Amino acid sequence: MSDKHVQEQAIPLRFLTLNEVAKLLRRSTSWAYKQAESGKLPSVKLGGRLIFELEAIDDYIGRHRRSSTSTTKKEATRG
């Protein structure tokens, strides 16, 4: 293994490309692009390319997660 390869592994992945975000969200790249351009999906445009901060995408997923606690609370009050 080369020194360059070891150094690249030590750098934490912080930003994602459009293709990586689309794969992560299991959506098409055109969907991800439209969401980013509309401001619904957090992104940054650098040099004409969209990039996505991993932490912001994690937050986006968290905000859109469906809660199962409402079902659990309903079941708990019945018993």
C-alpha cells in the first residue's frame, strides 16, 4: 500500500457528490438535482458543481424520518 493511499484513507469523508447523494438516498440523480436546486436538499455550489455536506444530508434524513413512537404511544394507551 502506498503512502498516498494511506493518507487518503485518513481523511474523513465530509462531502458527497450528486451521484453519491442520489445513491445514498436511493433516488435518481435528476431527483437529487431538482431537490438541491429548489433548496429542499441542502447543497453548496462550487465551481458550477453541486456538493453536499454529509452532516447536512444526515440532518435532512433525520428531519424526514417517520416516527414510530406515535404508533407505540397509541398502543401503550390502549393497554
